[in-house]
Amino acid sequence: MSGTQWFFAVLLGFGLLSFWFTSLREQPPPLAPTQTDISETVEPQEKEIPLQVIEHSVLRDWKPNRDYRGLGLEILVSDEATEEELIELIQTLAGRREHVNIRVYSSNEAYRQEQRQSYGDAYKRGYLLFYIKNLTGRGPFDGLNEIRWMQETGHLSHKRGEKMRF
């Protein structure tokens, strides 16, 4: 036998052995059907339903203090966003980052007035909150992790001036 024939004979042998071992291997027994007594009451399972993050648009993004791991955002949300939805949004966006700045607006005009430093009615109604988080151990606002409520007129105006620490 030549070398090529030996090679194919060995290859064929391994293939047959592999087939033999897999086909003769003991198969697990089929699962027994489970009997369920319909008269038994089933207790509801309590599961935490994950909150849906509200829809938002990013107006501007940057890296605070040029920290490549940081997150800076100015975002637009619905003017009907609730306090709970805004908190959930902030926590989701910030994640586990150590350096985060987020400003939240409910109108494009409020954002434009902020950019022009012209603080009219749209700004007072549409600038909802500012979130600052700096757990880096350096830089401005070091040690802060809080939401500052900013809306002067509107459904969140009762929160104006409050700080919510995390």
C-alpha cells in the first residue's frame, strides 16, 4: 500500500469509529409527560418589569473635561415626561460612567435660548433638569452625583431648586 492509500484507510477508519461511537451511545430516556391538576390554583409570580426608557433625541454630545470615558449630553424629551421617567432616563444614560453631564429640555426653543443665553418663557418652561456626576476624584463638581431640577413654569416647577442625590 502506498502512503496515500494508508492515509485514506486511516481516515476511513476514524470516520467509521466516530459514527459507531455516536450511533451506539446511550440516548437519554424521553421525558415523561407531566400531569397537571387543573383544579390547583397557580400563585402569580412577582417579577420586576423593566421600565421603558422614554423617547429622547440628542441635541449635542461631548466629553466632559475631555475625559474619553465621560458622557456629556443635551437631550430633548416630550413636555409630558414625568419625574419618574426622567430619573429612569438619566440613570440609564449615565450607566456606570464616573463623569456625566446631562441637560434635559422639553423644547428646541428652550435649548436655543440656553445657547443664546436669552432666558425667555420657552427656557423657563422647557429646561427641565441638569444631571451632574463626577466620581473621578478630580475636576469640577468632584464627588457629586445629583439631579438639579430647573423648570420654572410647568408640571415640574414644584421641584425647581431641589437636588436629588444618588
